[in-house]
Amino acid sequence: MNTAARHIILASTSPRRRELVASLNIPFEVIPSLADEHYEAAWKPEKIVIELAKRKAEAVYHTLEKEQRTGVIVGSDTIVVRDGYILGKPANQQEAADMLRSLQGRSHEVYSGVACVDSVTGKSLVDYRKTIVWMRECSEKEVLAYAATGEGLDKAGAYAIQGLGATLVASIEGCYFNVVGLPLSLLGEMLKTFGINVL
């Protein structure tokens, strides 16, 4: 098969992940994944993101018709962890404010799992990255003002580092794009295994 013609099939509806994949200048299409995202409470964060990323990619793999099997399916999952407790997406503005209060003035971890599945052979590769994020001390007014923007309502941990939420972050240790939702350096290395070179 001509690997130069290969493309990415992004198993995600996340606009952030779509923008990040688009930045690689590799042809891609988006096919939403309907994978089960439940996990065992005892699972460690890295196992959660690896398992869910793999499920998302494999769910799309099983929906493809034979003539669609030309690309590499990419699935990803991101979680925010504070003191071993997983913070999901806030249900409302009040919950977003509560999450922000619990994160401010301290560090937390962001884990992203990435799964690549060859739609031709079914071969898969899965890995993850962890980034430590330190949030600055915030006043109650700032917490409420940011929560009121609604920017963090559809994001784990209730903030978007690529948006106004960047003003709340003091520093990070690790991959910035991991916090956005897709570690590009890791994805680039994984895609090489499938004959897709970013550079």
C-alpha cells in the first residue's frame, strides 16, 4: 500500500483535537466514536486514558466499511487528577467554580491517552502522557468570573489552558498540548510506526 496516501481518521468530536490534528498538515477526517466510556473505580489514571483512547479508536474501526479502510484511526482521552481524585466535566457553573477553587494555588495532573489503529491491518499502538499543571492563587471574584464565561463547562477540570483559562495557570511541567487534549509529540512518534511522517 502507498503510505504517502494514508490519512488520519480522528475518532473524536472535540474541536480542540480537531484543530490540533489539522495543525499537522496531514489529510484527516472526523468519525465520532460511540465507545463506552465507563471505567473501574480502582483503575489508575494512566490505565483509564489508555483504555478509553483504545476503545474510541477501536469502536470506529469496527464501523468502517472495507473501502473506508485506508487510514490510521486516532482515539484520545484526557482526564484531570487532583490528589488521586478524577475531575470530570462540570455539570454547571456552580460545579465549575467549585472545581476551580479546589485547583487554585496548587498543582494537579493531566493525563492523555492516545491510541492509533491501522484500519487496514487492525494493528494498534497505545500510549499516554502526563503533564503537571500549577494554578496560581485566585480571588473568589476571579473564580466566579471565569466560571461565568462558560469556557470550562465542557472540559475536564473546568478550565481551558488554550483560552482565557491560561490566565489562571502559573506554570506546567510536561507537554502543553497534552493539557489541551492531544499530545502532538507523542502522536507524531506513534504515526511513524504506521508510515505517516509529520516532518
